[in-house]
Amino acid sequence: MKVCYLDVETTGIDAAKYDIIQLAMILEIDGKVEKTFCFDIKAVDPTVYDRRALNVHNTSVEALSEGYEPLDVHKSLVTLLDKYVDRYNKADKFFLAGYNTRFDAEHLSNFFRKCDDKYYGSYFNWQLVDGMSMVYNLVYMGALSLPNYQLGTVCEHFGVPLKDKHNALADLKATKLLIHKLTDIFKIGVDHYGK
């Protein structure tokens, strides 16, 4: 199984309007980490941002014009993904995994579009692995109740270390550990159900 753990920091919530300014990925194949990386990226349009989003990850307006060029990051990313995925084989894609994965996936998909690449789906399937949804399932089953379900709170509850919150790579490493812990919890249930 191919899993791409993904976390992004952005200039705002709306993926069509705002840009990725930090992109982190951990590529895992059959349980083995193949590649870990994080890019600080210049905003495609540094004049469009939501101040609240910048405050969350402590980014200045000036920093939006710093980092790698978006097109260079896109080229590096595609070159790397081509090593692990046959883009022409519909069955050979990465599962995207994260915490609130849909947010990150929408931003990544739009990043591809902003780089004039409509082939995002050549690398990633649309079956998302989402730590937040897993947590909400535990809430629904009456097995978990927390004051909030932010990544930091959930990680603390499950004993997952999280340093440097809202740094894409730090969040992602914690998210990966969290998903593995949550998967183990659900696997026990699935194993029991299958008997």
C-alpha cells in the first residue's frame, strides 16, 4: 500500500483563492518510509491572504514572497512522485493521509492547477485517510470526549508528541503517529467484528 501523509500551511482556508506556503509529505510504501520532505514555498499571489491564517502559523506578510518558487516545487514534487507511482495505472496511486485531510488535499489539488497541471489524480486517489474523521468516529461511538478536537489536543490525549505546532512537517510527523495509533484501535474492532 502506498500512503502519502500530507500537511500544508496556507494563506487562507479557500483552496481556490489562497496558496500553499509550506508543504510537507511523508511517502510510505508497504509500511516503510521512502521519503520525507518539507518545502517553504512563495505564495503564487502574495497579495492575497487572510491575516488570521498567517497568525495561526506565525507567518509575516513579507515571508509570503520568500521560499521556493511554486513551479520549481511542483516540478520537484512530480519528479519525485514519478519514482513511486505509474501515473497511467489507475490502481497505482497514493492514499492521502492527514488530519482534516480534505483541506490539505483540496489545497494540493489547487496547487497543481495553479502550476498548470491538471493531472493531480495521476498520483493520488480520492480515498482519504483522515485522522480527524477517525477521532470523530470514536466520539460518535461514545469512546472519546475531549474539550476540542484540534490536533494538539488529540495528540496530547493519545500520548503523541507534537512540537512546533503549525509547522507542516512537525504536524505531519505527529499526525502519522496518531493515525497509526487510531488504526490499531479500529483494527481491534474490525478483527473482533470479523470473528
